[in-house]
Amino acid sequence: MIEFSRAAAAFGFAAGATRAVYQGLRRRRDEQWERTNHAGRAVDLYAGPAVAAGAALGVLPSGARGRGAAVLAGLAAGACGAYDDAKGDHRRGFRAHLGALRDGEVTSGAVKLFGIGAAGLVAGALLKERPVDKLLAGVVIAGTAHFVNLVDVRPGRAALTVLALGAPGLLRGPLAAAPMGAAAAVVADDLAERTMLGDAGAHALGAALGTAIAAANGRAGLAVHAAGLVAAAAYGDTVSRLAGSPE
């Protein structure tokens, strides 16, 4: 009951903080944070930084073990995603960005790949004691960040994915509740195509959720999650490259 109360408080605090940041950003309006979505409608990207801030603020007062790792992973992933939102180009898939890096060009996708990966490893090291567990936790955190971004191809999908994946961990405490609260605060606007999470929001929510998953699992669970996320990333990279190829 105590853990559920702490989780409920984190959910509500994250949702309220996200909504406040989101409304504040919408009042300011900046053309750099406006896009045209898949249906040709004008939307903003304010939900992205809002959920990154909300998820971090939601977990901070909770006293939960691992909250430092969750804040670090979520904010770092959000910052890398925001950089890609601002500087991203037409190239899709990890291989395209790694190929550009071999040619001496540092793309926004490469910054995102290595930045989120490094943040995941640091967060994993904060969560676990043994080297193997630290590495697996880092893969889970970074992999979940990339997975949530991978499914963010239509309005509301990333936010709904976070709510669905986080639900089993809700009873275990605030780490899963905070990103869920942040996602819940903007999902209606996302579905209504008034805003979108962008890479900033999807990666931030995924990294925060990944931290909750890593914290709740031992080595066997971490290995299973890591394997599934690596497989999803490989599949997503293949699909991205095919989608970006000329017919």
C-alpha cells in the first residue's frame, strides 16, 4: 500500500509538472518547435521537453532507490533527442549515421546513439553492483529509449506504449509511475494532433521507463529484456533503411 501511494503521488506530480511546462511553452510559441506531421497538419513539439521535465520532477521527491539514475537517463536522452529534433536530417537507421561517422561527419543521429548509450550505461552503473548487471541495465535503459522512439510513428503511439509497458511496474513504486504520469498528461493532445513528442519526448520517456524496468529485474530478467530490445532495434533499423530507400 505504501509503494502504491508513492507511485500514485509520483504519477500525479509528474502529470501536473508536465502539464505546467507544456502550457508554458505553448504560450511562448517558437517556429523552431513547430512541424508538419504525417497527415500534413501543423503541430508543435512542446510535448517533448514537457514530458522530459515532468518525468524527472515526478520521481525526484519520491525517495525511490534509483531515482538519480532515472533523472540522469531521462534528461540526457531528452537532450539528445531534442538535438536531433532541431538538427536532424533525412538519413534513417543506425547504419546510415555510423556510415556518415566513418566518413568524418558527426550527424545528429550519431550524437543521439552514443549520447543515449553512454547515459544508459552510467544509469545502469548507478543501479547495479556487478559489472555484467551494470552493462545489461545500460542496454535495457538505452534500448527502451530507442524502442519507444521506434514506435512513435503515429499520434499517441509512444505515449500509449509507455502507459502499457509501465502498468505492470506501477505497484512496485514511483520509477515507472513518473514517466506514465508525464505521458498521460499529453496523450490527449498527441492523439488530437495538436502536439507531438518528437525524439526528445519519446527518448526521455523510454529512458525513464527503461530505468524502472532495469531497477526491477535481476540478471535473468535484464538479459531477456536486453535481447528483445536489441532484436527490436535491429528490425527497426532494417525497416527504416528500406523506408528511406528509393523504390
